[in-house]
Amino acid sequence: MLFGALQSGIDGLIEYVSQHTLTCLIPAFFIAGAIAAFVKKEAILKYFGPQTKKYVSYPVASISGLVLAVCSCTILPLFTGIYKKGSGLGPAVTFLFAGPGINILAIIYTAQVLGYDIGIARAVAAIGMSLLVGLIMATLFRGEKHMGEFKLLSSGGDKPKWVILSFFLLLGLILVIGASQLDWLVKLPIVYALTLVVAYLAIYHFERDEITDWGMETWDLTKKILPILLIGTFAVGVLAYFLPPETFAPYLGNNSISANLIASVLGAILYMPTLLEVPIIGTTFGYTTGAMAAGPALALLLAGPTISAPSLVVLARVMGVKKTLTYAVLVVIMSTIAGMIFGSLVG
Amino acid sequence: MRIEVFGTGCAKCKRLEKNVHEALAKSGIKAEVIKIEDIDAITDRGIMVTPALAIDGDVKLMGKVPSVDELVEFFRA
């Protein structure tokens, strides 16, 4: 039995590594590293100031996770900063909810492993629901004001826009072509040629320090996320041996209100390390084999990474127990609604 | 000189601290290095992006890790 469980873990790991790591995760880590190294955070952060108009700060909060929230460790400091020193509770909460759902690694991995429909639905729902949750929180707790200094420093050195644009465009193309269904004989030369162009840009249009930065950021992210993802994926495989996804099918296998609600509550309590939500939903709950329905899968994707029992404890320290519990309840409700909508669209 | 390094323990924050120590050793400048990890204490100083660095109480750097040589120039200025 032990042997069977280990076999199941190894099989799961090999499947994920061979199908997804090389073609999708490695380019994705390089893109995320480039975002962390080259995108000027100040340019976005200035929209979170205390004086910024709310119709600007909310939309910016809902989409800025794409470039600001690559690593979950940056989300909490930024959330605290926006809440206490910047635009206030509403935009801070919007950022907190949307961030994990729309960061570039999460979108790419979700789309690649679970399917493009649910990958896009995750991003769209994260943006829409986060705006609602932020606005509701700001309305419920209006009247409280935080004052303080809101400091931004510019980190000098401007690069021509076309360099940055073509750089990200090329990296994006490598990712898309690498992950596509094209034949290897076609794919390989194209990816190789694109890599050469990236190298040309890196050598002639970037400083040595900037490229070192890029490498460091990419390595930091990989080191932080990949080992846990690999171990987690193995554990998910072992778990599937003892607890086949069919176990959950009666509860999560349809698009009913109760199935979506169960998925949201599970997501709100369970702690899932960055990206591990994907194999958990795909294998443990069996979305890929059809044991889990589309609605609950999306609900879990939305509620899962944004809160967990441990993160709620930290949040309570920052904004108090009452606001934290309200936030948790709102996340569960909104994720359930998003799951219902997606479930009825797909099913 | 009093140098404060702000960071919640992320990889970049650790690298900044390491570079600060190396830059001090390299330049021979005497300074007290204080590490601030508490998220509330960091936000109270108005810092939005970690890692950050303050010299004699003034926040001078945010969200990036300069090389050892850059830091040496920085401390001399």
C-alpha cells in the first residue's frame, strides 16, 4: 500500500513536471522576474496616495496585482501601506483580493493546467469581485480616517519605452509558443530565434546591473515557489491514492449553491502555498477528471489564495478582528456567486 | 551614522542587509546597522515597498537592492 501511494505521488509529480514545468513555468518565472526587476513600482503606487480620486484608485487596485503581486510576500506589506497611509480600506482590500488571482504566474499556471476558460474566468472574476468587496468594505466601515506620510522615491534611470515593450512582448511570445500544441520541429527553432533577440536586447540595451537584477529576481522567485510546488504536487499525488477525488464528488461535483459554498469555505480556511491551488483543484478534488464541477473549482480558486486560517490571523493584527471577519465572509459570498455564474455559463 | 534596513524577511531584504554590511566593510565607514522586520513599524515610516533603507532616520531607498559599489558611493555622499 505504501508502495502504491508513493507510486501515485511520483506519477503525479512526473506528469506535472513533464507537461507544465519546462514549457510553461520556466518562461513564466523569467517573465515574473523581469516584471519585478524592470517595472517601476512607483509609477503604479502613486495611484494609491491619500489624495488620489477613488475612481482611479479602485480600478488600479484591482489590476495592479498583475505586476505588484508576483510574490505573495509583497502583498501584505503593500496592503498595510495602502490601508494605513494611502487610499484607505476600500482600495487596500480590493488589492488584497485581486492580487493572488491575477498575478502573472497564477494566470499562466491555471490556464495551462486547468484550461484556458477557467484561467480567464479566474482573472476576470478576481477583478470584478475585488472591486465589489472593496466598495462594500469601504461603505460598511466608512468614517475612519488614517493619516500619515505617504512616501515614494523614484528609482532613477529611464529606458526607452520600445525597449521595455519589445522585451516583454518577446518573453510573452516565447511563453505562448513554448506552451502551444505546435510540433517540436517548428517550435524549437522559433523559440531559439526569439531567445537570441532577447539576448541581443539584454546585451545592447540594458545595463549589466539590470540584467543581474533580473537574474536575481527570477532565481529568488523560483527558489521560493518551485520546491514547495514540487513537494506539494508529490503530496497531492500521494493523497489522491488514499482519498480519490470521487470522495468529494457528492459535495463538489455539481454547480449547486451548496457545492459552491462548500468550495468557498474550504478555500477560505485551507492554506495553499502559491500555485499549489492548481494541482489541489486539478488532482485532489478532481477538476481535471471531472469529479469537481467548474463552479466550485472557480470558487475555490478565488477564495483559496486570498485568505486562509493563518493569513486571517495576520490580517486581524493589521485591521482588527471585526473587519477581518467581515472581509472573510464577503470573500466567501462573492466567490460562491462567481462560482455559480461560471458554473452556469460552462455547464 | 545609523543605517536602518527594512524588510519582512524576503530574499531581497536579506540581500540588501548583506550588501550593506559588505559596503561598510569595503569602505571602512563606521555605522550602526539596525534591522526592522515588524510590518507595522515599517508602514509607520511610510514605506510602501520593501526592502528599504534609511540613513540617520531618512528613508533613502525603496524596493530595490543596490550593488555593493553603489552602496559605498551612497554612504560616502
